[in-house]
Amino acid sequence: MTEAVPSWTDERVELLRRLWDDGLSASQIALQIGGVSRNAVIGKVHRLGLAGRVKPIGPAAAQGRRKDDLAAEVEMEAVVVEEPTLPEPPAIVAHRPAPNFPLPPTRTPEPVALAVSERVTIMELRDSMCRWPMGDPTSPEFRFCGARAITGLPYCTQHAQVAYQPAAERKRDRRVAGFR
């Protein structure tokens, strides 16, 4: 099978280098070399490690820049500007301690003790049963609660109290924790 795209011969690479150094764009180089795309030229430039160029911006772009202008810009960029140092902030010498507000009692849910007979496996679980997981899911003893679920919820009454908190209680708990 023959190659339809011309390869990068030494002559074509040399022409690419010369045109790149002359400042031609990748599209212009692709047209002059022929048989390659703009992207192929860009890829070859990167593989050859040729120096990148900065596009001139503004009115100088239309006229082209003189070499002395570029040299002056390079000199200006080489000047290192020291950033001013800011004075050290004053130390805080006095502070008021936080007021000692009494924290509201936190309600910890009571552990729910269920009879062993109510615990069911995934195969025994039905729509009307509580889906509260019990135990380690990786162990063979893992079961679900299996008690009668509240209509429209996946949990029984006891597990619904643990799973769902009223909005006012959640808001209060967030304030106690320091969130707003």
C-alpha cells in the first residue's frame, strides 16, 4: 500500500525551518510546502522543538515590529520589580471569651431492639417491610429489619424516627455545630 501523504523529507524539513524562522504562519507554510495541513506543520514544529512565536497585538501587528522594539521589550521584561513588603499586623492583646450559652440537649436515638424472627434477608424482603439495614453487608448474617413499613416510606416507625428529622431540629443542630 502506498502512502498518499508526502513524508517529511530532509528538504521539506529544511524548508519548514526556514519558513518558520521567516515568521510565516503554519497555514502559509502548509500552502508553500504543499501536501500537508496546517496541523501537520504545527505538529512537526513541536516535534522539531522550534521556538514558539508570540502573535503581535494591536497596530504593530499590521506593520510588523522592528528588531530594536523587540529588544527594548525583552530588556523591559528582564527588569525585576520588587514587591513592597507590608508591615506586620499588630498583635491582638485583648479578646472577649465566647459567651457560655447552655447547649440544648442532643437527642440520641435509642437503639431499636427487634426480635430475631423479624430480621429478613434480601430474598425475603417485600414492599411492605422495613428496609433498614442491620449488621455488616459483607457478612452472611446481614439482614434487614423486616417490620411493617409506614405506607409510602421504606422504614418502620422506629427506623423512620432515626432516618428522618424534622426541619426545625436539623436547623437547630446546624446552629449548634457552628454552621449558618
